[in-house]
Amino acid sequence: MEQAHDHSSLTPAEAEAAGIEHEHPGWSVYWRVAVILTLITIAEVWVYYIPAFVASRAFLPTLLSLSAVKFAIVVLFYMHLRYDHKLFRTLFTGPLIVATCTLFALMFLFGHIRLGHGA
Amino acid sequence: MSATVSHHYSSTGLENRKIAIWAFIGSECMLFVSLISTYLIYKGRSRVGPYPHTPWTDPSTGHVYKAILNIPVTSASTFILLMSSLAMVLALAAVENKGKPQRNLGERILGNSKLWLAMTALLGIGFLGFQAYEFTSFVNEGLTIKTNLFGSTFFTLTGFHGAHVTAGVIWILSMLAIDFKRGLGPSDALNVDIMALYWHFVDVIWVAIFTLVYLIR
């Protein structure tokens, strides 16, 4: 059922209850996010060029963690998921979780991930 | 935003088109994860080179192929795409705040939606330029989509992403044309927001591709 609404007179609490998004952050937040994303990217590329670190066990978890942080920052702040209605979060995280589980299942099935101490 | 704007809201109280774009983004996540999965599954299983991170000598000719990935170039294109996301949020903010008083030069620059939309499109085109350069150099160095499993999965994954960036650039240029023709204002904020969500999604997918394909050996 589609309806046309005028939300101009709603209080913040009423807007929240109606599922209307909060005010988006401004320039001060956006440029800080851009700086953080740039610094993380520099860190990722920097560790790529350290042979001792690449050979260590910390390399893969470090890169995956940095990438996950970048991913989350863009989604939360630039895509405004931090400020939006929970239905939007569900619509995004639901398929993302299913897809990620499928990825790990396929990696396991094709022998890229091994459990326990098998050969 | 306090302007009175009529949109089509569903029984949830949420705008239909915004629900649709999030559902679309969710489905796109599954598409890209399937492509990334295929790349990862076949990683390291190519019988012949060139390889992404290590050199390879062709036994029949003795020709030595260097590691094919060019991390500095891809790092630059990644930075460009991240900055395009910054330009896009500023474009959205400018459209949302159109009509509000601009007291100084800084506020006039931040409030110029045409500037930020054009900047986003230019950065997107810059990213595509880097990708065209990368694809061309790979082909010149002997890696095509038919060469080996790495080539097949790499070109499919990054090609799909490039196609999405191209669609995004066309969308942004269309919105820029509308802005020049009649001006974008708060009543257009939802349309720009939907476009921005798509653009940021293309950005986050590249965040994952950059790490999983280019940096992890």
C-alpha cells in the first residue's frame, strides 16, 4: 500500500519510529573517514612490501582485518547504514552473511581450508 | 531536512525505492562473492603462467614472464575510487542542503553539487582509465582471459566490477546533466542518495577485490 507522507512535522523520536533516517553526518566526519581509509590503504600496501611480514602467519589476518575495517567504515558512514533504518541493515547484512558462508563452504569443499590436523 | 517532500512510502514507513536499492545491493553482494569465490578456488591452480605474484619461465620457449600484478598502479586506482566516494557523499550533502544560506567560500564550494558530481564522475573515469591500462598491459605481457585459470577468473571478476563502475559513471553523468538543466534540490535528494548507495557499493566491492586479489599472495 503506497501512501504520500509529509514528515516535516515529526519529532526525532516519531521519525525513528516511522523508520525515517537520521540526519546524515557532515564534511567534518566525511573527510576524517577519507583520511582513515587512505591511511588503512597505505598500511595494506606497506605490509605487502615487507618480505618478513608476508612470510609470517600475521600477514593474511592483518590484511583481511584491515580490509574488513575499510569495508565497514564505507558501509557505516558513506552508505549511512549507521544512521539508517534497521531494515536496510538487514537487507544488506543478510545476503552478505549468506554469501560469506557460501564462500567459506566452497573454500572448504575445494580444499583451501582444512579443519584439524588432517593430511 | 525539513522541506516538505512527497515520496512513495511502503507500509513499513520506508521509501520503496530505497528498500529496492538495498535489496539490489544485497543481491549484488551475492553475485560478487560468487565471482570472488571462483577466483579464490582456482587460485594457484593455473598450469601455465603468467602468474599474479611470481615470475614464470615458459618451458617451451624459455621466455621469462614477470609477476603480472602491478601493485603501485592498482594502489593509485584504489585511492582514486575511495576519493570518488568522498566526492559522492559531498554531492549528496550539497543536494540535501541546497537552498540553505552559504556564508563563506568554503560553504559555497561544499554546497556546489555540480562540482562534486563532476568530481565523482571524473574520478570514476580515472579508475576506468587505470583498469584499461592494466588490462592492456596484461594482454601485452601474455595474459588474456583464455591463457590460464588466473586470467579467466581475474578478467571475469575485475571486468564485471569495471562494468558496474561504467554504469555508475553513466548514472552520475546523467544526474549531472539534470543538475545543469534544471538544478538539483532537496526534492531530488532521494534519487541522488540511491545513486550514491550504488556508487559506494561499487567502492566497497573494490576494497574486497584489492585485498583478496591483489595483495594476498
